Amino acid sequence: MNARIQSVTGQSEPGSHTWKLTLAYDGTDFHGWQVQPGKPTIQGELQAALGRVTGETPLPQGSGRTDAGVHALGQVASFPLSAPIPAENLLLALNRTLPPPIRILAAERAQDPTFHARHSTVAKTYEYRILRAEKCSPFFARYVYTFSWPLNLDALHQSAHIFLGEHDFRSFAASDPDLASRNLENGNELMERVKVPVASTVRTIFASEWQERDTEDGRLLVYRVRGNGFLHHMVRNLVGTMLDAGRGRLGVDEIHRIFAARSRSEAGFTAPGRGLFLHSVEY
Amino acid sequence: MNARIQSVTGQSEPGSHTWKLTLAYDGTDFHGWQVQPGKPTIQGELQAALGRVTGETPLPQGSGRTDAGVHALGQVASFPLSAPIPAENLLLALNRTLPPPIRILAAERAQDPTFHARHSTVAKTYEYRILRAEKCSPFFARYVYTFSWPLNLDALHQSAHIFLGEHDFRSFAASDPDLASRNLENGNELMERVKVPVASTVRTIFASEWQERDTEDGRLLVYRVRGNGFLHHMVRNLVGTMLDAGRGRLGVDEIHRIFAARSRSEAGFTAPGRGLFLHSVEY
């Protein structure tokens, strides 16, 4: 089977099986999920590992792309394989050959051969972790955003509540027009270079809340958000906007105005990637 | 004041103060403590940061050198500075300019102007962390040695007990003859290139024990050892030898024979650097 054809269609062909992998990664040392020539990426490492283990190099499709520095506790990837390898063997062999910052947590053949890690998604959950301290332990620095300014927790909780439900999140999407097609969350290299109609920026948020967690390295504020899809930079922009509200730079009520403006420049800053974790994907 | 002279003598000169810094670091992305041309090291980063903050570039003397990949929870460094900078300002300014994997935990002027982070040491404590699991979380992989073989914990405890007290630890020191002078723990670049009399390999161990710790990423076995000094690779060789005893590859009683042999080839393997933490230094 021709790997190049596989990587374009991402579909299972006769005699092959569709696989579903669940994986965790520390995104710090990678240039995000998506393959880029000459740069280490999660998708590229996974494709190369599949090649070493099975001799086939399908391009694994992720549930969505994560940016540079963003982590995953439960990313999901799908791809076709012809090799009749037992699932447990594939899992062990991939973990032996992948770099330690990427671990396969589960490997299974998809029941439905049309399963696609991105198209089949029902909901995704992200977490954003903020350390409330002046100083961050060297062993924590890759995994949190250290934010020591005073914060009004009520304003954070109220802001998070406003995001619930169906909204046009255009104001909270990356503003770079060249990146508009990324907001489809299903663009590939080709689509990004071709002008495509701007996709809908309406998403539905099912859960949106702040939690506090005590750790040996200090108190964490964790924002957890579950929705049917997320625009590029959306979680990081929601967090930046809520932190602006928590600091009193922005009234909580102004978030309604930001939604209405449908302009990235109205919302708050983009919180750094290192605090963001793709928590889980539902199908 | 001439930085080159300072870096050779490591002594405070008239008008300068001797400083004592306590620092933590994630050693993964550094080539160990000691400055090396063209490579990132903890000592080099600290010297450069001192230069940016104070305009002076004394070479900080550590309590001992840590190897590549080895971490510190409480390394101590000393150096002279002429600048009359308040301690709190030095701490904050260094943390602003140092890379996030290195954090200054405390900064103070030494009461005794002859204080030297290495020569003044009374005791040092190291920890070695082993993850008892098949698979290591990507967020833990830099900080533990994953060891999933069955282990006889009694053999670990008995082995650790044998190391207590004063012994000639030559069998547990790095065997590379060119590195012999490193075992002085006070060699500098010059000393390492010149043939110096082989220093004593006798050390006294005050505490040596295994602890178990449960974490969200699995059960840890932690070896904690406190002594008046440690030879190059000594803790990692003690751990490798104890793991060999725990796996039944080596009888616990054979450790007495290893001591007597005074030969590196008799002891167990060198456990990887990533599990090792310099825990604290006493003066």
C-alpha cells in the first residue's frame, strides 16, 4: 500500500484496519502536533514510529492540532494499517521506539472502519493550569503558567459561566487571516494554502469552570472547558480574557460586548501554550 | 575587579562580599554543573546571569558538580561580588534572567567571608527516584528511572544498611582513570588535566535508606543517602548495585566483597542520571 496515498485520504483501504490510539505528550520540545519539514512534531514522531514498527507510514490524524508547547493527557489519533499486529504489541512496540515525552496510553482497532479521530469527535475537554506563586519550581515550569497578580475569583467564575452554551467565538479565535482555515480544525497543508470559504466560528460549550488544586509546588488554578469544538487559540484566549477580568482590567459584563464585536482585538491576551492540556476526546 | 582572577581563586577580595546561593534545577537540558565551552551548563548559566545583573562575572563554586541530566533541589553556590546589591534584589533579578529550569531559592551574604560552597561542606544528601511501573508518564520521564523488574525490597534495605559508616568507596567510583581527580570533588579544569595524586576514596555515610512514595503517576522507590562526601558517580553506582541485589543478580553479602576489591568492575551498573537529585547541602 502506498503511504503517500494513505496520508492524503486518511481512510482505511481494503485489507487494512482503522486504528485508534490514545496518547499523552509533553509538548514543550515539539513544534506542535502537525508535521512540519525538519522540525520535531508529535504527528511526525508518531508517523516515524509507526514506520519503524510496522513498515507502514500512514499520517496519523489527530482529534485536533495542538500548538507548540501545548500538552496532551488524552489526545486521540486514527490511521489505517494493513499489518495484522495485535493491539497490545503495537502499544508496547510504539512506546519502546517513541521518545519518552510521547506515550501511547491505549491502542485498539476501531469498531467502525470509518472512524476518524477528528471528524468523529463529539466533545473535547481542555485544561488550563495556572500556578499562583511568585516563583515556579524548575520541575513545574514546563506545565503551568505562573501568574502571581491578585485575582478576583468571583470574576473568574462569572466569566467562565458566560462562555457556556452556543456562541459565535470569532472574537476568541486567532486573528491571523492566513490561519482562518485552521479554525476549521480539519484543514490540511493543502487547504491552508488555498483560499477556502471561512468556516463557522460557532461552537457549543458544555462545561466551563475554574477549580483550585493544591500541589507540593503551590496552589493551582485550573480552568476546565468541554465543548463540541474549539477554534485556533480559543482556550488560551478565553483564559487570557478571564484573567483580565480577574485582575479588574475588564468588567465581566464586557465579555458580552466582546462576543458581539466578532473581532479578536476586543478579547484579552493569549495565555501561553505551556499551561494548556488537551485533557480528553469523546466519540 | 578582574573576573578571571576571581574565577581562579574563588575568594572574596577587599571590598567584596562572599555570597551564598541555594538553587534548584532541572538538569535534563544541561551538560551538568561545570562550565564547558559552547555547551549549556548550570554554572555557566549562573555566571552569565550574575554578569547581566551585576556586571561582575565570578565563577560560582558549587557544593559539588552534578553530571548531565542530574537535578538539584538544593544545590549551594558561593562567589564574591563587589556590587552592594540587597540580597532580595539579587534573588529576584537572577530569577528574572535565568532560564526557567534554574531557580534561585535563597540568596544571602555569607557570615564568614571564607565560606566556600564546596570546601565548607559538612554533609550532603542525595535522592534517587525509581518509578515502579511499566510505563512512565511523559510529565515524569525526565525525573525518574523507570524500573519494572520484580525487586526484593528486603535485599534493597539490607544493601542500603551495609553502606552506612566509613568505607573506602573506590569500587563505587567512576572507573575512568582520567576522571580520577574528579573524585576529589574539588578539581577544576586545570587540575583535571594535570596528574595529581589520587585522593582518598574513603567517605562516611550517615544515613542510607529506601522509602516508598505514592504519586499520581505510580509508586516511587526513593533512595536517600546522606554523607560527608561522594565520589564521582558514587550514588548512581550504589543504586545500580542495590538494584542488582534486589533483582537477585547479586547476593547482599557480596557487597562486602565488592568493597574489598576496590575495583569499579566489581560493582553494579551506573543508574541513569535522570533519577538523581542533589537534595541538600549542610554547612
